[in-house]
Amino acid sequence: MGADLSVTFTGIRFENPFLLSSAPPTESDSNIMRAFDAGWGGVVTKTIGLHPVVNVKGPKTKFLRADCDSYRLSMKKRPSSALHSSWNWELISDKPLDWWIPKIAKIKAEHPGGVLIASIMAGSGNDKELHNWQKLAMACQEAGADGLELNFSCPHMDRVDMGSNVGKDKVLCSVVTKAVKEVATIPVWVKLTPSTTDIVIEAEAAFRGGADAISSSNTYPSLPLIDPETLEFEMNVDGYVSSGGLGGPAILPQSMAKMAQMTKAFPLKEFSGIGGISDFSHALNYILLGCGTVQVCTAAMLDHAIGPNVIRMLKHEMSEFIERNADKGWKSLEDFRGIRRDRVVSHSQIKRPEQLEYHGGYDDEAAEGYAVEG
Ligand SMILES: Cc1cc2nc3c(=O)[nH]c(=O)nc-3n(C[C@H](O)[C@H](O)[C@H](O)COP(=O)(O)O)c2cc1C
């Protein structure tokens, strides 16, 4: 494998642009060290917080599959089906900060070249909570983390000052980022929720607070499907469900749309693309839109929990891609990053049949005294 896959992102050098995102694949030191051995360029730890975490009784994640020869969608495992998505209602790490700190130090001591980004989350309702963000940030950076990712994106929080509820509030996005930046000596990434009307507003607020990069997307709010035989949700506890997060192949196009909005608005800023990546053709979408790194969760969960085959293929296919395009002078990711960003335009900028004009739904000038024909 000859091509240079390395990237420098927010000042951190990665051997390759492929990271495990904050999720079960990065929930323990043993997983993270296996991930580095398998070749991942970096990891974002499962989100670390200070508040008590108790997960639901029963499975936290399941996978929705589509039949190849019918319209059936179901979480039931069966042959001849293709992965549609993951669905989860898992909370952040149920391990306390005191558990994580020595683990981060140990991982960095044994894998000094492996990039470890610590994902953190606290409340944001008052000064004490803002101080909690600072406490988490300082503890992780002192333990040796290379960067921080602020979780403004967890979709399962009842608390109005936590998770995606922070990512839906531009003031909190800015205030929390600024509080962390006051104490951080390492790069600070902000993971935004896709669940807002115009993600550019929250991205702008995070950058105003000093964010070095934006990561997007977390999972999309959704429900498991109802089994037509039992009339029960395919995932439930005592018959009850709560909104959870959709990940995997189904969200790739949606997450790309969010990413394109941001990379177009901030072409000089740094972005880490997440959502639906299983192979390099998927990752390439985010890179062509302007991302400098990408992150993977669902595909890795389904491949020996940390994705050894996924990362092997990602590296192999990226290497082949660069070699295939050597005649264009491409030597590394920087040579093709963002080259399709400007192809995303407003609807009225798309060509119409020759003699017809379209003005984005606005009326053309009507003749005086007449209604516009429509
Ligand atoms: C079971 C599960 C747990 C997750 N936990 C976290 C978390 O603690 N923090 C976080 O920022 N994202 C979390 N995520 C979101 C993933 O990091 C990722 O953003 C999302 O799954 C989309 O990527 P994918 O399509 O590759 O799965 C979790 C996802 C899943 C499926």
C-alpha cells in the first residue's frame, strides 16, 4: 500500500483520516487498543460525563434490515436481507470519570501514536454545570487526550440543558464551547445534533465560541417500527419506547445534506463527517464535500465490535483511489478535499428545459391588472 493516507486535522496528525466515533466501539480501553492495533487513525471515546447514567433494561441497540425481494423492513435477523440502519437508545458512558482517567493515560502510554479524542458532556443550565465541562476537559487533557469532542448531540436526554438540547440552542453552543476553550490546551471539536432547522446557525455559534472543528452527524431522532403481527414496537421495554437514534446506511444522504450546508457556509473551517459510512465510497462523499476526517460507528459495531475489516478496507480503497487518480496529481486527501462542495446549489440554480425559466418559486412579473398564470 503505497499512497500517503495521513492527514493533519485541527493541528493533529493522523496516520489515516478514519476514526471510530464515540459509541460502543470506543467504550473501553481494551476496545480502543484493539482499534489502534487494527489500524484506525484515531478514536473518539464513548462520551464521558459526571451525572449518573442508568441505561434501559434490555437491548440498547438493534439493527433494521430490508429484504432484497420485498418491502419488508424488520429488526428480525434473517438471511437475504441488507442493513438499513441501526437504532439505539443508549446513553453516554455509564463508567465514571474516575474510571476513564487512568484508562486514557494507559492507552496513550501504550499507543503514543494513536490519536485519542475524549468525548465529554455535562449540563449547561448554570455556572456549576459550565464548570463541570471544564473539569471534564482538564481531567481528560491531563490524562493525555489529544483533543476533545463536546457532545451537543446525544438525542436521548430528558434534561433540557444536555445533549442535543444544547445543540439546538445557539447561545448554549457558543457559551459551552467558550467555557471549554478557556481551559483547553488541546483542540476542541463540537459534535452537533442534525436535529435542527438550520445547522449553520449552531455551527456559527460553536465557531464563535472557539470550536476548532465541527463533527456531524449524531443519530437522527426516530422510533423502532411496530411489528404487524404482535402490534408491539420491535424494541421496547414492557411495551414502551422512547425516541432513539437512527444511524447506519439510512442516514448517509441526510447527514451529507447537513454537512454540505456547513462546509459551504464555512469553507475554511474544519469538519469531521459522520453517518452511514461502511466503505471508502461512503467516506469519499464527506471528503469531497470538504471534511478532513470521517468517523464510523454502526459498520464497526457489526464487524467484531471495533471494525477490523472495515478499517482494512477503508485504507485499502483510499490507497487504490489515490493511485487511480495519480494522473490528476493527487497525492493525499488534501488534493481532493472539498472539490464537490460548490456543486451543491439552490434549487433555482439547477438548469431548466431550454426556453423555460424558474425563479425559485417567486413570481415572474405579472402584467398589470392580471393574476399571474400558474
Ligand atoms: C449504540 C450507540 C451509542 C452511541 N453513543 C454515542 C455517544 O456516547 N456519544 C456520541 O457523541 N455519539 C454516540 N453515538 C453516535 C455515533 O457516534 C454516530 O454519530 C452515529 O451512530 C452515526 O454514525 P454511523 O452511521 O456510522 O452509526 C452512538 C451511536 C450508537 C449506535
